[in-house]
Amino acid sequence: MTTKHQFSYAIGDRVAERPKTHGLMTVRTEVKARIAQYRSQRYGTVVGFKTKVNARGAQTRFLLIQWDHLKTPTDHAQMRICPVNFLDQLTKEVIVPGE
């Protein structure tokens, strides 16, 4: 079975991680500060593609992304990534009010 990706990417496309959908469930300021340091938004550029084959022979295509803050590219599943120009729209759809 194959699934169609929401977005198609090409080398050179600017991308971001999709917004996270979970809420921040705490009232203590020090806990909020500690959690906030792990919730920053990453931006990068698609530099290539990688195909992985699982034990059953199914292929999955990954994006090789050069994040702005890293020196080497890393691979990511396409479902975790969105084009930069769609980030605001997706954030409005998934963000928890009051966060």
C-alpha cells in the first residue's frame, strides 16, 4: 500500500519541521522554561533524498535536510516536514489555545 504525501519536495526547497500538536501542561514557570528550550522551530534546505528498505521489502523515501544550525545534513521522514510557506497555516490548525 502506498500513501500520497501532502507536499512534494525538490532539492533546494526551504522547509521546516511541522508544528507540534501537544499542549504545555504545567503551571510552574521553571518547568515551562525547561520545556520551552526543546520546542524551538527548525528551518533548513532539502539537499537530497534517501530510500530505506524495511525487512518486508517496502521502500520509504526520506528527505536529506541541511538544517540552518547544523554542519551536516540529516534524514527525516517527509510527514515530519513542511514547506516554510505553509508553516503559519499548519501552526494555526494544530496549536493548542493558550500555549
